[in-house]
Amino acid sequence: MALPSRPRVGYLGPEGTFSEQALLASASPDSVHPVPRESIYDVVTALREGEVEFALVPIENSLEGSVSVTLDLLAEDESGVEIVAEALLRVSHCLIAHERVALEEVDTVLSHPQVLGQCARLLRGELSAARALPTGSSAEAVRTVAAERHRGLAAIGTPLAASIYGATVLREEVQDRSDNETRFAWLAPAGQEAAPPLLHSEEAHFKTSLVFWGSGADRPGWLVRCLGEFAQRDINLTKIESRPRRERLGSYMFFADLSGHLRDPAVTEALAEVRSLCAEVRVLGSYSAASARADTQPQGASPR
């Protein structure tokens, strides 16, 4: 079935989130129809149920690490979706209030849990007396601050969100590090041939993401044996981490990103050997790796 000329793309909303900015920075201008959803779970569900043709979700941040809900959704038994591309976005946070106030007047700070973690120095330092409360997204936090109009209430979010909801930026660049960036995954229904309308780099390098686990995980050396299949074929693992399988205590699954495409002979051979050692090996996607990060403000595209 042919996709619409402007495919619908689900993202973590509302308007003004970094997810929206990553979407507009990585897709060709005016080539997609952004569809906001309230949570990452809702974004992936919309894709599974055919409400959107693609989805963009955060998967990893350079300061706070992986976005666990994204990994868990990808690893589900009946996930039905796969990673088809990735995008990197430079992330710069702002402290935002309804009106200009002194920092010592702020008693509550709202934002997404990942964002709060990326701004720990500010929250533990100048705002140590303020409560930090989580919200579904940074833009939702800004929208709440603008709507409630409470003088002591602030949010950490984007300048775009402040502009959209009529709030005031108190301070820019409040993240712990200036080189803060987030990696986003473009998702599509598993087996879909159509690709998202992305802005491609001149040279494409490929990455394969997978998750694996097995009964051998409780034996000494099992994980080393699995990883050794990649090492002996000179396949670089760019990421590996464990997550609980939500079964018995001590039962884990292992996520890995590796350089190379699923069709590469070395990758094919390594995966075949790893499968012989594991109860389950699932390829989450084999796709073009992002070669450069985008700025927080998309170029050549309007916010809406």
C-alpha cells in the first residue's frame, strides 16, 4: 500500500518538544505531517495501530543515557515496529516561567524526568530549595506554567515552547554540559518497504540494533562468548547495556548497537553464532547511522 505524499509521523508532544524539533530537523521540509501524542507509549501505539506511518522517539541522551521506556517497547514480544533511521539533536534547555521572576522566587520546577536529570547542577545548586516534579514532556511543563500563571512555578523546556505558549525565558543553556545531545529513532511498521523522507548525508554508514537474552546468562563467561563473536570479526559495538526482563530477579536482556548492516557477511555470521548461544535474538533495526547532529532549531522548516 502506497504511503500518503505527506506521511503522518507520531512524536512526543505537545508542540514545542525536542522530539518535534528533531522531527523537523531530520525530515525534508514540508514532507511530513507531524502528529503529537502524550507519551512515548502513545506514539508507538499509534504506529502499531496504523494511525501514523512513522514515529520518532528519543532513545538515548549523552548525559542521562538510554530512554528505558523506548527500549522496553522495542523489545516487547509483539513489538511490530523496527528502527529505520536515526537522528541526533543538540539539546539546549531553558528555564522558563510565566513572567520574569528572580530564581530565589522559584519553588517548583516542572519538566520531563530526562530533562530534569540533564539539568541536575542547576536544580541542586541555585534551585536547591525548589521541588522538581516530572511531567510527560518538557513542552507540557511549559504549557502548564503558562496556563497556571503561578509566580513560583517554572519549567525547563525549549525556547520554541516558551514562544508557543506565551511564557518567559529566565535563563538559557541550563543543561549540565554544552555538548548535550539526544539520539532519536525513526520507527516504521516491521517489514514496511517505504522509507521516511529524511535529509540524508553524503556518506551513509550503517548501524544494527539488537536485543538478546538466554538461559546461559547465569553461567560464567556467557556474555563474553556472545560479544566475542563480534570482536573476532572486527565488528565494533558502539553500545551495550542490560535491562531487566520483568520476570524473576536477575533475569536480564542485553541491548547492543553495532557498526554494519544486517546484510554484511560478517554481521550475518556473528548473529548466527550469537543465536546459537541465546534463547532469543531480535534485530530491532538495520539502518543508516546519523553522521552529524542537528541544531535545536530546524533549518528550512517552520514549527508547524
